Amino acid sequence: MILASVAIAGGSYLLACKVCVRQMTASGDDLEWLHREFQLSDAEMQRVRALHEGYQPRCHEMCARIEAKKAELEAAMTAGQGVTPAVREKLAEVAALRAQCQGNMLQHFYEVSQAMPPEQGRRYLAEMRRLTLGFHEQFEDTMSSHHGHH
Amino acid sequence: MSAIKPNNGSDDARLGELLRSARPQAELPPGFSNAVWRRIERANQPSHGRSLADSLDLLVGWLLRPRFALALAAVMMISGTIAGISNAGVNTNRIARDRYVASVNPPDLRP
């Protein structure tokens, strides 16, 4: 009796959750979260969307360059034994491209935050920094605590 | 007709014995009649005199009636659905947020 009740409640919960999520995410718009989370007006959304669409090609270009550089690094590692000067050079180039990519990304976040009302912009910036850079900081903290570096 | 014998008392007794032996009487378990009287007393007791176990027995018995079982199933279904819809909002927000982040955070920069 109890098991049947729990099964009915659980089944209804899962089904309702799944159906609602599917319906609400059906739009497929990448910027839906911005619109909902920061209650942006249509005009603000238009500005943000323009920035987003301008940023995407640059982002894809950087990704392609990084992928190409990683392929060169892979080739250098395969060609030589150990960490040769060529490998170090390629590592540095990959790192430089990643840093440039990260800089572009942060710049984009700043531009988008300025297209929003001030309070929403601040919140957006804090959240994006937490979601992108924050992961790296956590990873670095974990690594430093494991190795005893402070 | 001449074969039918007149009714004899000893034949009745023998018939009775035969019938009883054909249907053996099962022995009642020990304390059976006491248990029956206790159940009768419990059923006649006022509600404040019942123990927790008796009250639970009564509640379960009541709930197991078809109309109440159906009502309970309906209540559980509605509660589960409402909880699912509320939680869907949270899940949807997280999915939408992750989709946006994935669109601006290149794979190479992700941990």
C-alpha cells in the first residue's frame, strides 16, 4: 500500500518534471536564460543578441586556431622523445592562444554586462566569472592543496 | 417397496456415527475462543481505549476500501505532479544556463 503510493507519487513527479522541462527548453534559443534570469526587455535582448552573434564567429575562429596548434603539438610530441624544445615551443603557443581566447571571452562578458541595466549587468558578470573562471580556480586550489603549495 | 425396512433407532445412531466420521471436526487452536472474545471486546471499545496498533489497523483497513484507496492514489498523483512541475522550473533554468555558457565558453577553456 505504502510502496504503491510512493511509486505513484514518484512516477507522477518524474513524468511531470520531464514533460515540463522538454516543453520549456523546446525553444532552442541560446540566450533564453539571459532573458529569463535577468528579466531583460526586448530592446536589451536585441543588443545582447547582436553582441552574441558578433562574438560567435570570433570564438569559432579561435577554437579552430587552438585545435590546429594542438595538432602541431601532438605531431611534435610524436616526432621527438620526451619534452623537446619543439614541444615546449608548441606548448607555449597553445597556452598563448588559450589566454587570448579567455581574454576575448571576458571582454565579451563585459560588453554584454554593459548592455544590461547596471544591477543585472553586475550579477551577470559575477555569475559568468564564477561559471567559467571559477572552475579553473577550484581546480587550481584542489591541485595546490594536494601538493601542499600555499 | 418390500425392501424398505421400518425405521430403527440403532440405524439412526449408526448413520449419525458414519456422517460424523466422514466430516472430521478440526480442533480449534489453543486460546481460540479467548482470542475471539478479545476481538469482540476491542471492536466494542470506545476509540480512546484503543492502542496505537489497533488504531493503525483500523486506519489501514479503512484506507484499503476501494474508494479511499483510489482517493489516496489520486492525491499522491496530484502531489507528485505538482512537485514535478515546481522542480521542472529549477531544472529548466539550469539547462538553459548551461546552454548559454556552452555557447560562449569554448570547449578548450573548460576544465
